[in-house]
Amino acid sequence: MRHEFRKEMSLLEDTLTMLAHQSAKAMERAAASLKDANLALAEQVIDADHQIDFLEQNVDEMAISLLARQAPVAGDLRTVVSAMRLAATLERMGDLARHVAYIARGRFPQTAIEGATYELLTSMADEAAKVGKMVSELVENQDLSLARKIEENDEVLDNYHRQSFELVLNEDNSLTRQEVVDVVLLGRFLERYGDHAVSVSRRMVFLVTGLNTEHDSGPGTEEEILG
Amino acid sequence: MRHEFRKEMSLLEDTLTMLAHQSAKAMERAAASLKDANLALAEQVIDADHQIDFLEQNVDEMAISLLARQAPVAGDLRTVVSAMRLAATLERMGDLARHVAYIARGRFPQTAIEGATYELLTSMADEAAKVGKMVSELVENQDLSLARKIEENDEVLDNYHRQSFELVLNEDNSLTRQEVVDVVLLGRFLERYGDHAVSVSRRMVFLVTGLNTEHDSGPGTEEEILG
């Protein structure tokens, strides 16, 4: 029974790690498809999203089954509950990567935007991909120094997000309406991807240490940018 | 022990209901503040958000404590797990209402947008508020006919969302850049609010019936609008 339980716990963690890898891979590809107007790559991201959904569903079913049959306590309970929450967040990160890929695909054979705007948004997408990779390593290795790095690094994406608003709100920049819409949405998707990465890192801290830092955050950049 | 357990379960459900009420109230006020450029109301939404966060945290803590001490099974386990997931979604709906309030506050003493755009976006916000009210009643009464209504009704918000894109992408419409940004973001926030409402209604179906309809959905309007 005990042996069976440990085997199931380890399968749960492995599935979660696969999910984190896939979400990171999705953003890596979405960023590349945006940069090079690579239609095949954008399609790959879009098609692979159902695998991410399937892995999330797997984690949920395993977690509920473990709760029902094994009634885990203490650290094991934390792991099971955290796995469900992390899976939901990682699935959402995959969705955001897919949204980026939709935009890349929709503008093909052009890139979504050009000039200075292109530089800004592709840098932001690369940064999101970098964060996704850190998240994936954190989920796999539970190395909390990565959680700290992800938190600190979030300012980089926030800054890109601010810059994208400045660019768009400046009426002197000649952008088509479609470009304005793309910048606003890409900025939003990539910044949200970063927010979810921070949420994952806080949940990993909770999983490993039992300390809850989830609700320590302020209102974020939304207040500043929207209001 | 049994009596204590039922008391705790009922407290968990009451707290979740309070959370649903607050999220609905937040969108109702955010929609009104947007319509009338009502600064005080927008501020109220923004200030009240920490109460929503606090209620979510309460639900989570109660749920984990119940899992650890009472090891619920079958329908009770479903209720506890669903409560955690629902709380996360309802909290996010509150955040989206707050984002709408940021925009209303940021444009004061003007309204965020004018003319036909104003009509469209305020109608969309009213629709979101209506959906929020249905969600709140559904969580309180577990009346699954409301879940069906929320699902069916989602098309209304999706249509508004489509129309907002048509409006913004039409270069003949004279809109400032700020107005374009506001329309894109408001459309996104309100459509997401509706998506979360659908997610709540599917989770309520799972809670009440044990049937999982969570993963039945297609790609949504994003594919069509973005790509």
C-alpha cells in the first residue's frame, strides 16, 4: 500500500513536470513563430495545445483519486493540492502561448508588426520563453533559487509591457489599427504569462516549504497602465 | 465529529457564496462606473478587491484543513476540491472587474469611450454584470438550469467582443489611440469574465452531478478573432 502510494505520488509529479515542459516549449515556439513569421511553428503550437489540456486533466484526476483513496496528510497533501493548482496555471500559460501563435499565424506571411514595435514585442516574447524555461526547471527540480529569480525577473516583462503602451499611445507612431490591436494583445498575453510564472514560483515555495507567499503581491502593473 | 464536519462544510459553502456575491457586485459596480464615469464607484471596486482575495484565501485554508483532518470522500471530497477551484476562478473574475474599474477611473471625468463605441462597450459590461449575477445565484442555489443559461448566454458576450474588434479595425472610425487601447482591453476583460463564468458553471455541474464537462469546449472566439 505504502509502496503503491509513493509510486502514484511520483507519477503525479512526473506528469506535472511534463505539463510544465510542454507549456515552456509552447511559448518558445510561439515566440519563434512571431519573430520569423513561421507558419508551421505557429500551427504546431496551436495543435499541441490539446496535449497540454490532456496533461492538466490527468493531473487533476490523479490528484482527486489520491485524495479519495489515500487521504494524504502534511507534505503529501500539500503536494497533491499544489499539483492541481499548478496544473491549472501551467495549462493557462499554454493557452497564452497559443494566443501568441494565433496572432503569428493570422498575420502570415507578414510578421505581426514591424520596425521598433517588432523589436520590442519579439524581445518581450523571447523573455517570456526564457521565463517559461525557468518555470519548467523549477517544477522539475524544486530548486527554490529559481523561484526567486522568476520573481525578480518579472520586472523585465513589466517594463516591456509599459514600453508597449507608450509606443501605442504615441499618436506620432504610424501604426495600422491591426498593429495597435496586436501590440496591445501581445503585450497583455506575454505579461499575463509572466504573472502566471510568478504564481507558479510562489506555489512551488509553498509546496516545498509549506509557507504561503501567494497573497503578498500588490496590484501589479495593471493599476499603473490602465488607470 | 460528524456534526462538526457538517458545520465546517457548510461554512465552506457559505464563504464561497459570499465570494461569488462579491465578484458579481464588483462587476455590477464596474459596469456602472464605466457608464457614468462614476469615480467613487470605480474606487469602491478597486478598494473592495482585497476582500475578494481574503475570501479566496479563507476558502483555500478551510478546504486544505478539511482535507487534512476529515479526509472527505465521494460528494464531500468533490465539494471541497470544487470549492478551491471555484474560489480561484471567482477571485479572477473580481480582478477583471477591478481592471474595468481602473479604466473607468483613469478616464475620469470623461467616460472611457464615446459614441457607438461607448454604446457597445457599456452594453457588453452590463451583460457581464448580468452573467456575474447568474453565477452568484448558481453558486448559492446550485440550480443547474442557471448553469445551462450561463453557457448559452456566453454567445452574447462573444458577439459583443467580435463587434468591438470590427469597430476598432475599421480605420474609418475616428478613435484616439487611447480609445483603441481601451476598447481592446475592455473587450478582452469582459470576454474573459464571461469565459470564467462558463468555467464556474461547468464546475458547478461537476460539483452537483459528478460529471466532468470541463474539457468539452472548443478553442473559443480567440482563434477566430486573433487569427
